[in-house]
Amino acid sequence: MAHGLFPAGYDEPEILPSSTTPACLMSPDGVQARGRFVQIAERAVRFYVPAVHAVAAATFLGWWLLAGVGWQAALVPAVATLIVTCPCGFALAVPMVQSVAVGALFRRGILVASGTALERLASADYAVLDKTGTLTLGRPSLLPGVWTAAQLHAAASLARASRHPLAQALIVACPDAPLREEVREVPGQGLSAKDAWLGNASFVGAPELGDGPTLWFREGESAPVAFRFADALRPNAKEALQRLGALGLRVELLSGDVAPAVAAAAREVGIAVWTAQAGPEGKAARVGELRKAGARPLMVGDGINDAAALAVAHVSICVGEGADLAKEAADLVLCRQELGSLTSAIVTARRAQRLMRQNIAF
């Protein structure tokens, strides 16, 4: 297998296995980990219980010694005080809200991997999104070009040695192409076999076009040919980003793809701030800059290139078909294709936080 070979911004996806859902659902981090409000409630209960017992004792002594009733009669209001002020409901109020919120998100296809994720998500004020596989479906399709059927067949034979999205798109376009023998991987560049190369422009010896996802192919002494690809936006992506803005979040597009492709995607969904050709370190650095500036960034990504930024962010969400490393770094995982789940998660988190505050107050 050839991993991470082709143009920047296109990470190899790893399909979410069927075992992931129950594993995430049963994870103690998702439901049982103690968030800030849970800890506040637990600390309050430690002081609350002795105080209640002291009030009950004072009630008993007041009725017995001051009111002059018998100890049996004085015991009744004291026990009533203990019953009315029982801290069980107080101790359960916050964890119960958290458990209900996690369950509600699960029904919407959102898995919570961190016990403090809801509180941090509720306070997020800046959204940073990757492009390929996050804003888009990450399933590129081959566009018509000036290549021949024979060249496509030969390129697809090389592509069968890789799970990269662009390589898979070539295979879809030419499904009958067999795997070529003795295919060699050049990490970060492409694939090669005897007298044949498939990969980025520098690897194949072609000029950089800079106009979107492109794979170059050259065989023997022939001139290199370009295979260009298009990647569709996720369903309702523009509407979801508009709702993020309505919730008070500023939105930024941060991608490893070339500038023309990133600019086109940003323009299509209405994002004013975008950055292209950002590698893993660049993405993490940008998210770190936002945090240093006082923002509470929500990072949304899916690829290996996004893992560092997901880990650095105030709170992070991984798209369900993302790389395992990205899922490990994220606080929540989206299992549905539509980005509308993002706004559902934020609204649920804010509602849960409001209820936690109310329960503590009352």
C-alpha cells in the first residue's frame, strides 16, 4: 500500500469500522469522565451534607430544649429536614444532564469521546475547518482531460497499489485495470514501476498546474499527462456554515490543498478567511495562534494532517470517515455525511451547560 503519496491536502481515509460505534458508545470517557460542572457539584455535595446534618441536629435540639417537647416529637421535624434537603437529587442533577446530552448526540450520529467535550464545545467561538474530506466528501471524481484510454488504464494499474482518494478515483474510472507488477512507493511523492510514474508534478517531472487536485502520469519517454479531479461539497455545507455564524462563531478554512482550489471552495460556501497549502505543523500553529489571541477554536478535520491541530484546539471534531489518528485526537466524532450535525452538537452542548448551571443554582 502507498500512503500519503499525492498532492497536499488529500489524506488517505480509513473507513469507520462497524465496531467503532459500540466502542465509542461504551467508552467511559464519553459519559463518565468528570467535567467542570460535575466536579463543582461533587465539591458542593461534600460541604452540603455536613451542613444539612448540622441543620437537622439544630432543629432537633431547638424543638426538644427550647420548645420543650419530648425527644420523640422533636425527632419528627429533624427527620423531615433530612428528607427535604436530601442531596441525592443535587448530586445527580449535573451528571444526569451530561448523560442525556451524550445520548441525544449519539442519536444524531455524534459520538462524544471526552467527558469535558460538551463544556468546551459550548464555549467555542471560532470554527476552523479542513477542506478535503471535511468540507468536501473526500471522494474525488475524475474530470475529462486530454489523456487517452490507454494512459488511464496504465495509470489505474499503478493506482491499485494505493488507497489514496485520488488513486481510488482513477480505479473507479477504470475498474478493469489490473495491479501492475513491482510497484514501488516513494513516500510523499507517488508510485513508480518499470518506466512508469504516477504522483505529484515534481515526482513525474511535470509543471505544477496549481488549479486543483491533480495526479500526473508518465510512461517511458512520453510527455506527462494530468488527471484532474473534482470533490463535491458535503450536503448542506453552506447552510451549516451559515448556522455556525448565526451561533456566534467566526469561520475559517484551513487546507493543505493548492490556493485556487481552496479559494473556490471558500467562495462557494461563503467563507471569507482561508489558508492554503498548510501542512500539519502549519495547521497546528494556526490553531495555537488563535488560542494565544484569546479565541476558543473548534477544529474540524478528518485526516492525518489535521491530527496535531485537533489536539491543540480548544475542542475538536473529527468526521467519521477520517483517519484513526484524527479520531484519537478529537473530542467528538461525526458519523453522518452532513455538516448540519456540527450545529446540532453546539446547540445541544450549550443547552446542557445552561441546564447544569440551573441545577446547581436550584
